[in-house]
Amino acid sequence: MGNNVENPQINTAVYDFCVRAFRTTKKLLKLNIKLHQDDDSNHDTVREGNIFLFNHFARFETFIPQYLIHEATGAYCRSVAAAEFFDGDERFSQFLYSIGVVPNDLPDLFPFLARELLHGHKLIVFPEGGMVKDKRVIDERGEYSVFSRSANERRKHHRGSAVIALALDAFKTALLHDYAAGKYERIDRWAEQLLFDDVEELMAQAIKPTVIVPSHITFYPIRVSDNILHQAARLFNRGINKRFAEELIIEGNLLFKETDMDIRFSRPIVAGNYWRWWEKRLLPNVVHRFESLNELFALEPRAGHWGGRIHAIGMKAKSNRLRDAYMHSMYEAVTINLAHIASLIVLRLFQQGLRRISCVRFHKMLYLSIKLLQTSNYDLHRSLLNPEEYSAIIDRGSIRLEQFLKTATNMKLLHVESGEYILDQKLIHDFEIDEVRTENLISVYANEISPLSKVTRIIENAIARTDKVDTRALADYRFNDQLLAFDWDYQKFQRERYAEINAQQTQTADANWYFLKSKNKNAEAVLLIHGFLASPAELRSLGERLHIQGYHVLGVRLKGHGTSPWDLRSRSWQDWMNSVQRGYDIIKAYSQVVHIVGFSTGGLLALRHAENNPNRRIKTVVSVSAPVHFRNKNMVFVPLLHHANRLVSWVTEEGLVPFRPNRPENPEVNYQHIPIRALYQLQQFIDKLTANTVTINANVHLFQSDKDPVVDPKSVDTLEKLIQSEKMSVTRLDSDIHGVVYRNIDNVQQKICASLL
């Protein structure tokens, strides 16, 4: 059935089918679409917004927002597309009409869209017009403008959305005035003209404000490698033009190579706020001079028509101001990622005349920029909020940074030479609009955040401050990373599938890292490592005792602990070792002498860390109740249970017996459930540690309860035989509980303090 192009209607059956098809396609593609509505206010934004504005970087994104908004609200969306989409294939143009898309040259487009908005449809507009491939939206004067392919020059963004919103708000104001004045015949006339069956329906819409929601779509990462779409196009049409080839390369990779597509809503803008109070008083008189919405939306004044002239002049000035406001808001909603920051740093360094920079210094600039941006109000990509990802920049190497550098190197924008990044002259070359995405992605990324003056200043400040950030200041940032990591890990394991086990946990003590700094800046330092199933709170009282005695004290949180048993189930013993290493890297910035104290599994980790770091900075290692042998002989079945769980993981992700109930001595500190996989990791670690002699270039002090109900006291004898150190002592404690340090049984805390002297 054909669609009337002068008054096209949405075919809800086709629209609903497309929503279902999109939902399926989204699962098949490696495009991770995330519509950010993390709180109730954002949900209200989607539901109450009328006109949604988006930036435009790829063709396929033109058809995505309306389906996401429909999924969130159930509302059908109108969108405006370039007229070229409707040329040629009539069946395709009819399909576009049926799913709410109309061409930008539709006769009487503005009044048509206003009617649609009054009938409860939402409107999606791309005010940039054509695709902004270089993402350059700021001109040399710092004003908003974009390149127009048709005009072959830079121009202002479209203000059509502002015109629609302002005129619609003026119309609503007049309706409300007439209703209040009892002039119902005018309302009846408008209801009939606008095809409302019921006047009350029209007035219900008139009461609502006209709300513009600026939104931003951010793709990350952008890749320029070849892909299946481009290969197919070359196979069937070897003469494809440069523009089409570039779009296939970039947009094919966005679709097929696991890209994050973050859609964020900025602060809603109410069009009515742009009318002054006295103008609102005049609006009904002005509106009443028009017989139809077509006249109301005509910006050119009619000859001899005073009201029309005021309308035209006022609308033009206000729509310009409103347009600038929503473009500013739209660009502020960008999701900032590592490539943005790295690109801006590279360009700023080049502009400063720098042509080479040490990799270590560049990584420090990048890391410092991230830490400073975390204190801003801008939206950061999740990889910049998860310390496990971004802290790798100055740790062991970042996968995301490597991907960025690989792209930049392939484009010949920079390369690595003798531990330095060499910046190439190509960074500042001008490229045609259809070349820039495949020739200079650094420019594209930097352009995307250039409208955010505060962000660029923060990054420039990081560049200037990098060499002034000493080791202690850097260590403080690293400590902050660990505090953030706790929140990240905790939130990750709060989903519904984890609720049953989480609800049974009883720990109430603060499970995060702690850093107790001595007033004496040159004081010795102590690194505290808690035990299996516990948290830093387990050794907190010991740490406070040591701090009173003048030490710097850092309490480590082993990965998987203090959050959820499910978190611990996902970790390996190497993760625990990495936690210890992070703690050591932080504390060594504060002291030339470090003592390491570990309880239970933390004791084994302390010994292993000292063995891996045979420097003289580690003076003492204290291991309390470290498990080598267990009282519970069922530990022998742990590998069997673990492998059985893995065997059935293809049927159920949880496995046969994912957890074993636990009755902890200190329920306010420990988990109530033991992950079988974590027990297996512990056994693997013990086997690794005890396979060979443990050589430690530090004093070693071993403590063990003689009646420990968890750890077989023979464990300390095994360790004594395994360890080779300059000085070693063994102290046996009179206790029938395992958690001796937490309860300070047999004055063990005082004995530990004495062993550090």
C-alpha cells in the first residue's frame, strides 16, 4: 500500500517489525550500543523529550536512535533524512516513509513535524546535516560551524529544530491563553485542522513544555584496517570511488570489529525559556494573526503584516540563540576516551615544537590527564573509569593504548624509536573530507573534544604538570586507583544473577584499601596483606598500632575480596599477586625501607613477593598462619570439584558446586561462601610456592597457632625448611582459633611490631 508523500503516515506494523529486527541484528553485530540512562532523571529525559538532536559521523547511525528511543519509551519517532535517500528506488522510499523517515525537502516540512509532535511522536534530527567525517565543528574564530559538501564551504549548523520548538511553544502558549479566556471556538478550529478527535487531547499536549534533548553518539575505537564490506565492494566493483571506499572501510569496521557506540543525553532544553515574559504576553496576539501552521512557520514577514514581521525577526534571533545553545550542549555530551586524550596530547606537543618524546613521559602525561579528568563532570568511557584498564598505561602496557599507537603508526603519524615516540609532519597536513578518516585519525579524535574547552585545558595542564609530579604524588594517584577499583568491582557484581549469594553475606567492616601516612616523611613503611575470604579490615587494628609507632602503613585489598564471592570466583592467584605488587609500588614511593606483613594466604603472598623482589629495600617479611597444609582433609577433592565444574560449564555457567558454605570466625570481615574455583587457585599457588626453595634477601619471621583449626600447624615447619634467608625465626602462638591477628591472640600484634625493629 502506497504512502501519501504529502502527509506520510508511520506504518506501526512495519515499525514494530524493524524494532524486533534491529534488536536481533544488534546481537549479531559486534557493535556495543549503550544508551546511557543510569538514573531516573535520564529516564525522564527520554520519556519527556520531544526533539532529539544527534551528531552525525556514520550513515548507519541515522537509523539507530529512533529504535533505541522506542525501546525505552514505546513512542514512535519521526526523523529527517537527506532527500537523496528517497531518489531512485520507490520501494525503498516507501519503506522509509513507513518507518517515520521524511526527506528534508518535504513540502511544508516544519508544520508537518509540528503536527507530529503535537500527536505525541518524537522527532530525531541531525543538525549538522551531512556527515562530519573530520569531526571538526569549531572554526578558526572558535564558533560552531561544519563543512558542507554541497556548498563546498564551512557553514553554521541547521536551526530547523530551534524554529520548530519555538514556534510550537508559541502556539501552545496561545492555546492555553484561549482556554483560560474561554475562547473555545478557536481551540475547536485548531483541533479540527490538526486532526485531533478530541479537544482535550490537544490541550493535554499544549500543557506540556516543548523539550529539546541534545545527544551525542561516540564511536570507540575507530579502525582503518580493511574489512569484509570493503573487500566485497572491490570484488564486485573494482572502480568504486574514493568516497565510497573510505565509508566502507571506516563504517564496516564500526559494524564488524567490536566497537562501542555510546549514546548520551545532555541537559534538556525547554524552548519556552527562550521567550521573555513580555514576549509571552504578546505571543497569543501574534499567533492569532495566522490561519494555519504553515503561516506560523513562515520566517519571511508578510507585506504590511506587523505581527508577521515581529514573528519573523523574533524567531530568527531566538532560533539562532537556541541553535547555539543546543549545539554546545550536544558536543558536551561526547564520551571521552583514551584515543581523544592521546590525540590531543600528540597534537599539542607537535604545536609546541616537540618532535620526539620518551614513551615513559608520554604515558605519564596520558595517565595524569585521565586522573585529572576523573575529577571533572564530563562523561568518560568506561575504560577510563576502570583502573584495571587505564592504570596499565604505566604498569605493564595497555591494550587500548597499543591499538591507538598501531593505528597511528600505520597511518605514519608517529613511530617508536629507541624508547621514544617520533611525531611525523603528516600530523598537520590538510586532507580532503573523504580522506581524513583514513589518513589522520589523530586529527579526527582531537577535533571531537576540541569544543570542550575545559577538557582541553585539563589535558594541557596535565602536559605542563607531568614533569613536576614526583613519585609520591604519582603513588597517591595509584592509591586512588585502588579505591576506585573497589567501587568498580563491587558494582560489577551487583547484578541480579549474583543477588542470592550476595544477600547471604554478613561482612560489614570497611573492605577498601587504607593508607595511614606517618608525620615523619622519612619513616619506614609496612605493607599489610590480608587472608583468603577476608579484606583489609582483617589487619586494620594492627595497621593502626604500627601507625602510632611511626610507620607509613598501607593495607592491600586482594582482588576478588570484600565485594562478592562471585568476584572472588572470577580471580586467579596471579590477580592476588598483582594486588600485592600494586601495594608495594605505592608504598615504596614513601620509604626506602619496607616491611611486609601477611596473614594466612597473605603470608604466602608476602613470601612470594619478597622472593620476586630480591632488593634490599624489603627489610622484613612476617608471615602469620600461612597455609601449606590444611586441617580439612576434603581439600584434596578441590581439584576434582573444580574440574567437574568446568566440565559442565557448557550446560550451566555456575557449574555443579560453585560455592561451599563457610562459617567464618569473624563474619563481619569474611565471606560466608567459598568459591570452589578460588580454593583451586589457592591450592595451585601453594603448589607453585612450595615446588622449590624460597630465597629471600630479608629477615623472615614466621608465626603459627599451635591449635589452628584451619591451617595444619605443620605448615610452619614446611615453610621453615623451604625458606632461605639471612635471618629467620619461628614463633608458635597459644591459640585454638585461626584469626589470631584480628583478635590479637597471645599478643601477636605486639610480637609482630617487635619483629620489625
